Amino acid sequence: MYTNRVGDKLKFKLLVKAYLVSFVTLCLLVGLTFIVSFSDVVFSQQFNTFSMLKSTMFIAVFNTFLCSTFYMFWQSRMQKIEQVLLHARHGKFDAQLVIKENDPFNVIMQGFNDFSVYVNNLIEGQKEIVRAVSHELRTPVARVRFGIEVMAVIPDENARMQKVEELDQDIEELDVLIDEILTFSTLDQRKLDLDIENLSLQQLAHQIKGEVEMLQSGKFIEVIGFTDVFAEGEHRYIHRALQNLVTNAIKYANKKVRISYSSAGGMARLDVEDDGEGIPKEDWERVFAPFARLDDSRTRATGGYGLGLSIVNKILRLHDGVASVYRSPMGGAKFTLLWPKHYECLDLKSVS
């Protein structure tokens, strides 16, 4: 209903503008014809009223025809846009507008097509996430349910307390999953929501090192950087991205994890590498997909749900950067975060 009202208003405005242009043009042409005829009277002493009226009528008819053709063209384009908008209003974002060369509506139609693709991909992504989340929740929920049933028939108090501790671990696992899902969903917000500040990558790397060392993993963590690098970004998100990479590296490293920071060509760079088994080259792209499982046995041994690297990827995209993975000279995986040192934010005032 709203789309129809907007379309009717646009049609009415186009019609008014078309006939207003027609009227103004007609007045100008009549005035020009009168001036020419008056000049004939002054200079040649001849005045043909019928000829003047005939010329004026011809110009009026031609101008009306031209404006009507112009209006019909605009109306046909508006009708096509209305049809696609009607599909979008009913949740069908797969419809696309056909763009023709030298069409005055090209910018609007291309913008709508891009928006439709973005919304459609967003909807499909959300559906995929819901399916994956429902699958991931089944295992810990089933373990909790089974543990409660077992507790009801355990007579020994010590055995019952051990089962309570196992249930607590399962609930903690659920809490971690929910936290990652909420973080992943939050990162779909627009870049305008970021709280940008100037970050010291040296300070950030040492902060992450201190936090991870408190977990007493037994792995050695070193930080490498010649001079401090400053880059713009939201601290909590860049911190989360680096923390996810270092935590992930600790899980798969044999003895050592390396964090390095640098900059080149206006880009800030963070690298996290380990001396573990690494990731096969054919899985380098898939590793950043939500709930990606490269090796089920290794996943069970190290824990996690496959959202950590996907969160890292989204954070870097929010900062107009990229996350990638390579083979480290240390033998394991090498994850690289690369983003512009100076963040460019869209100014709403310049758009409105």
C-alpha cells in the first residue's frame, strides 16, 4: 500500500513537471514568434496574422507531443521500479532491474540492484547461521540432559559431585557458544557504529600476550616489532580479533607462538604464527567460513565451534581490511590481519 502511494505521488509529480515544462516552453516560443512577427511589421510593414497563428499552433502541438512522450517514458520506467519494489515488500529480493545504456534511471536502478543483492545475501547468511546454531546446540544440550538423568540414579555422593562438575563444563560450553553467536551477529551492524581510536599495535600485542600467559598453557609466546605502529580502529574489536588468533594458535602450537606487528604503504599489519601442523592450502579460504570444521577429531581435542576465525574475518571487513592465512616458516599456520591505518567513515551530514 505504501509503495503504491509513493508510486502515485511520483507519477503525479512527473506529470505536473512535464506539463509545466510544456507550458513554459510554449510561452517562450509564442513570445519568440510574436517578437519575430513584430519585427516583420516594423521592418517590412507586413503582418500576416494567420501565418503567426499557424506557426504557434504547430509549435504547441509539437511541444505537447514531446512532453507526452517524455512523460510516458518516465512512467514506464517507474512502473518497472514499482514492480520490483512490490516484490521486495513481500520479501522477494532476488528480482533485479534491467539496466539499459544511457538510461537516466541507471544510478537509481543499479543502487537498488546492489541493495537487493546485499539484503538477499544477508538473509541467506542468517538462515545458514540459524541452521548451524541449531546443529551446534544439540550436542551440549543432549549432554546436559543425559547428565541430569544419570545424576538421579547415582547413589555415591563423590560420583554425583563429579557429574555436577561435568555439567558445569557443558553449561560453560553453551555460554561460550552463545557469546560467539552474539558477537558474530553484532558484527553485521554498519561501520558507522564503530568507536574509532588510535591504537598502539605494540601495546596491544603485549597486552594479548599477558592475558594468554595467565592461562598457563605451557607454550612460549614472543612479540616481534622494530618500532611501534599506530593504526585507527575500534579497540575491543581489534583486540578480539588478535585474541582469537593467539588463542587459536596456542591450541595447535607444539611449543611456540609468535606475534608480530608492522606497517607498509599506509596499511597496518598483525601476524600470528605457530609451530604446529598448519592448515592445508586447499582449506585456506574455507577456514574463515562460519562453523567451519577442517578436522572433526582435532576440533574435539581442542574445543571450539568454528566461529572464532569467522569473527576475525568480519572484524577486519568492518575496518576495510582483510584476514588471510598462509604457511608459516615455523612450520604451522600464519594468520595475517591487514587494514588501513587511517579509517574512513561515511559522513551522514554529507548524505542527508
